[in-house]
Amino acid sequence: MVVERSAISGARVITTIVLCRVEPSQIPKAARVLAGVEGVDEVYSVSGEWDLVALVRVPQYEDIARVVTEVFPKVPGLQRTQTLTAFRAYSKKDLQQAWDIGVE
């Protein structure tokens, strides 16, 4: 099952998480550029092995391929990525709704 969530317009979207390693001096610029990419919903600066996490939400798998393989390589300072496409989402809201309708 692929994660699909309703957008404001009612369209379904596929969520992909992209972990990014960036040249340290380029992190702020890379984050701003990524945040401006069509299909990138959010960008977080994080600690640990990766420098940035980008949440990509697009309507079709082909859009993931376009964003990650054609646009991301042009981002200044981007050294490496790891792409994770979500299959199922779990949230407090979803769990509460399941209990409300008696799903176990």
C-alpha cells in the first residue's frame, strides 16, 4: 500500500522522504533551493549522518523520479541522497479514528 493523503484540492499524493548529505558551508543555501522545488513540501536541517531531510509529495511516481534524479543533482553542495518512498503512514489522528470505528 502506498501512502496517499488528501491534499487541500482533494488530489492524492505519494510521500517520499529524501535524506541529503550536503557540503557543510552550503547547507543553508541547499535547504532554501530545495524548499523552492516544485513537489518538495518541507525541508528540515537535522543532526546525525544526514544534513537535510526533504519531504517530497507528488501525485505520481514519475514525478518522484523527475524531482529526485533531475532536480536534486542541480542543488548547490548536494553530495549524496537516499530516497525512501513511504508505503503506509501512521499518526495519532489515524489511530484515534480507527478506535472510534472499532478497528483493532
